[in-house]
Amino acid sequence: MPQDHRPAKSVRVLLAEDQGMMRGALALLLGLEEDIEVVAQVGAGDAIVDAALAHRPDVALLDIELPGMSGLEAAAELREQAPGCRVLILTTFGRPGYLRRAMEAGAAGFLVKDGPVEDLAAAIRRVLTGETVIDPALAAAALSAGPNPLTARECDVLKASVDGATVADIAAKLRLSESTVRNYLSSAIGKTGTRNRMEAMREARQQGWL
């Protein structure tokens, strides 16, 4: 038995969280579990895949809103480049749209951060055995909310609307005509039941569609 009393085969965990204090606290708490070892910590989404390939974790514990790349985008890349690594999303934002997107990206679990660390440790063990672990309240909300009504292009246009971008700015960024951008924005505003593109973007973010 090793000196830290861990089993011969601990669950190897990669932790992705942009807030340093939260990341350190999670690593410390999970490290207290005898059968869990945090083998890598990253603070940006675009560092996740490289860390996974370097450290070969069994489970990647990912926040969603990360600099460089979202945890959802990283989950999809991990499915392609490190298929043996199970992904567990851990986020402050328990939004139905996020849950649907996480499952589409191949995540094995989705939990919100307000639960006890014992539940998180148990979820890590469960996804490693092949189970899918989802916060029950969020699962119910996702079922009642229905699918994302926005197309991929409508989502792209709303994302490009941040920071006061003009229609011309969006068109140049996405290589679309200005009339096409206006059509996508109008459609997104109608589908979200809002009055303008900024309200549409906020509503889409609140639902987890972006």
C-alpha cells in the first residue's frame, strides 16, 4: 500500500476550472478521497485536450464557461482524441440547454457546483463504471424545456453580437452578407420571443443555447 494509503489503481482525474481558488479547493477535497487522484489541473478550455493526452486521466471534470474554449467544446474534442476519458461537467449554471449540449458532446455526467463533495466523488466513480450521472432537478427541467429552437447559424450570429458589434461587423466576421445576418437575427429574435438582438442573446444564454 502506498504511503498516502491510496489503492494500487486510483481514479485519475483532470480538473478544468478557471477560478484558481475553486480549482485548488476542488483538487484538495478530491485528493482526500483514497481512490481519487487529481493528475492535472488547467484553467483554460483550450488546454484541456493537451493535458488529457499528456496525463491520460480516467475522468475529466470540466467547467463550462472557460477562456479559450468552453467545456462543452472541449468535451466534444475529448470524445475524438481521448475516447477512453469519461467527461463529467460541473458548473454553476444548471441550464437545460447546457445539459442537452453536454450530452450531445458525449459527456457522461452533468452536476451543479452546489452539491457536497461526497456526491461529486461518487459521481466520478459512477461515470467510470459506464453510468450516466445527471442532476435530477436539471434533468426534469431539460425535459420540460424542449430542444434548442435556434439553428447553428442563428447561434453563431447571436454570439457574434456581443460588445455592440454592428451588422456589418457580424457579416465580416462570419463571411455572410448583411442581409443574411439581418435575416438570422430576425429569426432568432422571433424564436426567443424577445424585442431585439441583445435581448435574444441574453435569453439564449440564460437557456444555455449558446
